[in-house]
Amino acid sequence: MNWRWVILIVILLAIQATSLTKLRIYYKQTEDIQRTIPLPPENFLKLIRLEFSGLLSDFIFIQAQETLGNRKTGEVTTETFNRVVSLNERTVAIDPYFLDPYYLAQALVWYSRGPEEIRRINQLLITGAEYRTWDSDLLFYAGFNHYFFLKEYRQAGDLFSQAAQIPGGWTGLAGLAAKMYHRGRDTAAGIILLKSMLLRTTDKEIRKYLEARLDQYQTMYYLESAVKVYQEKFLIPPRQIEDLVTAGIIPSLPVPPKGQKFYLDIQGNVDIEREAAAKNKGINK
Amino acid sequence: MNRIPNIYHLAVITFKEGIRNRALIGVFIISLVMMVINVTFINFFMRDLGKVSVDLGLSTVSLAGLILVLFIGLNLISKDLDKKTIFLILSRSVSRTQYLLGKFAGLMGLIIVSMAIVGLVSFLSVLVIKSFLAGVFFAKGFSWWTYFLAWAMSVVSLMTLTAVGFLFCTLTSHVFVAMVITSLVYLIGQSLPHIQELVLARQQVLKVSDAMKVFIQILYYIMPNFSLFDLKLQAAHGLPVDPGHIFWAVLYGLVYTTVCLWLADLVFKKKEFV
């Protein structure tokens, strides 16, 4: 081989490597500016996707991951948060069935700084659930966010209830929904859900689980009604659950599930807890 | 009398000519590279790995098909006009209609064979991923049948595009102009349904005049709607495919192709080769 060619190739490769290094430095320097460049609108992306919706959504999602992964510190700034959510929103605008953007959005919830950011992610998850009708996960995530972060128990109950009705979903979702309704002071909604689930369930094990939950919430509903009667009669809430029997509102306390105990929490709401935990908290004292 | 044999011989010649084209090797190499990329590409994702691999596999098929139609297919018909070899063919008791149909049949044969090769490579890449790498991450409803259907609909889409290309080849005589116009028709045909959706949406996002709305509606019915043939998302997410949609889409493709070829024939018959 002619040596002149070898030298030429080596020189060309060296120039290429140097250019790449220089460009990389330039890219690093302008990284922050690049991240502030507005993203193309969803409608524009829908126009240019042609027949490659899937592929385009894959690439935008990679960009979302890159934005999150390339942050300078462990902290997720508001800018990074908004950028990643916006990229996810664009990804699902092109391919609403794509699971990963929803999954990444849910992971982002832990970095959110306020209810508005959580609501934005929940909106994404609920839109996703409209398309992924077979998938109970997205409704579960949205319900969890309402319960854990926003303390909106009724909304959480509604979402868990929708998730529970998706065939093949986790059985415990119905119980969870009933629990949320109870916390949101709407135990009756939980009872209706459990009854409707029982009507459609044939599996013996699942029926057993649902019947136990139904029994529990029906008892709690009974106790809640008794508390209301007590309040109407004495104009003050009962101090402890046993007061309902002492005052003659109910003949005796219903039998709780094994190892558990009904009690009145600080706000005077009927709840159930394991006996040991209740004792530790000194709730009944 | 010799109508069918003439078309058949022309089709075979066109097919062989296409096979000899080096660009075909390029298309095949692209598909092989994409297969390798497919196996590594899925590592960038968390859960929907099956969807990503199907996306890439079927997109490769479509992209290779587009390159084939626009850069090789249209060249095959224009070459005869440019090199004046068309005189040789037409002087041998081959009618202009037979010439056009023969060329189209040969090109379709070439497209189907090439798409079968690229499709097989893409199928193998998805199969490897499903069997050895990420089987559990495929959609529950995923079926090879839908995958095949998406491939077949790509071929129908390419058939329609080829017919459109033929029409413009006969209209313009210049391969580059025909290529540009066909590409534009493809772009419009892919995005027009979304434009129509935007313009006619109940809650107006864009402020559009009534005249423009009518124009878009007319354009919607004139231009080929290529988005009808796209089943990639259904294949990737294992979504059900309505047989009625397939039937009407194929019928639409066939009718559009026939109309384009008929118009091309009309123009071709009146064309004077100088």
C-alpha cells in the first residue's frame, strides 16, 4: 500500500477526531441554552411524523431520558422537570399507546415541587389510560398520586375504582378504592364498587377477598351512621367507639376481622387498624 | 393477441433491470444495518421494548420501500425515455398501454421481492428480540399476523405511490421533476388527514377561512391518503385491526392505482417522443 495514502487517512482521521472533540466541548458549553429552546408544538410533530409515528415517538422519548440523565446535579430543577414532562407530552401526542413516557412521568412525580406539577403528570396518565384501556397501571399511578401527594381521597378512589374494573387487573385495587372512598368520607361509594365487583366475579379466591372487604366496609358504614345519630342526639361526637353502645345507639360493637379493631380517629371518623398498632398509638385510651 | 405475453416479458425485463441496479444492494445493506441497530436500540428503553423493536423493524421496511420507489422505480421508466430505448420496444408490436402495464408489473414484482427480503430481515430482528432478549416486554395482544398485515399494507401503499410516480413520469418526462412531485404527493398524502382534522375540528385551533376549508376537503378526496395503509402502531402495540378497514383500504389503493395508471396511459398515448 502506498504510504502517502496511509498518511493522508491518518491526517483525515486526526482532523475528524479533533473536530468531534471541539464540537463536543461546544455542545457542552451551549447545553443549557439548547435546553431552553422551545420544543416544536404537538400539531407540528403530528404533521411531520408521516408514517413513522412510532419511530419519532421513540426518538423524542430518548431525548426526554437524555435531558433527565444529563442534569448536572442529582437535583431535578423546575426547568428540567418541565422539559422532561413536555417531551413526554409530545411523545404521547404522537404515540399515545407508548408506555415508557407514562412510566418516566410517574418516576418524575417524586421530584415535583407542588400540586400543579403532580396534576400535570396525572393528566398525562389519565389521557394514557384512555388509550391503554387494557392497562390498569396508569390509573393506579394517577390514583396513588391523588392519595399520597394530593391527599384527595375521593379522586384516588375513583381512579382505583376504574382500575379495578379493568379485566386482569390487580384484585386488591377494589379494596384500595373502597379504602380511599372511606377516607374521603364516602364509604357508601366503596360498598357499591365492591358489590358491583362481586356481581362480575366468579373466581372463588377473589370473591372471598371482596366479600371480606365488603363486610368490613358495611360494618364501618353502620358505625359511621351510628356516629351521626350520636352527634345528632348529644350534639357532640363520641369520644370513643364504645360510647355508641353505652349511649344505646347500637346494642353492641360489631365483631371486627380477626386481629383488628374498630376505633375513632382524632377527627372522629370510624376506622380500622390492627390491634397492636392501635394499642401502640394509644388511640382507644 | 399477444397482450399478456408482451406485458409479462416487459415485466420480467423491468424486474431483471431493477435487480441489476446497485441501489438495491444499498437497500438490503440498510435493512441489515437496521437489524443490528434494532437489537441495540431497545436498550435505551424501559418497558415497551417490543413496541420499539417493531417500530424500527416496520419503519425500515417502509423507508426501504420509499427509497426503492422514488430512486430506483421512477428511474426505470424514465431511463427508456432518456436513452430512447422506448423506440426499440414500441416498434416491436408492443402497444403503449402494454408497455406501461409491463413496466408497472415488473416494478411491482421488484418492490414485492425487495420488501419480502427487507421484511424477512426485520422479522428476524424482532424474532430474535422477542425470543431471546425481551419477550416479556411485548404487548399482550402482539401477533405476527398483524405484523405481516402491516408489512402487506406497506406494499399496497408503495403500489399506490408507484402508480402516482408513473403518472408524473408520463406527464413530465424528467425523472427528477417526477421524483420531486411524487415525493410531495407522498408528504401531502401522509399529512393531509391530520391537516383536515385540524381544520375541521369542532374546537377550532386554527383560524381558517371557509374557502380554505372547502379547498382542503377537495384536496383530501383528490390526494392519495397514505395514512390509511399505516398499521405500524397496531402491530407494535398489539392493537386489534378491523378487517373492514383492511378491505376498504386495499380497495381504495387498488382503485387509486387503477385511476393513476389509466390517466398515465391516456397521457402516454398522446405523448410524442422527440
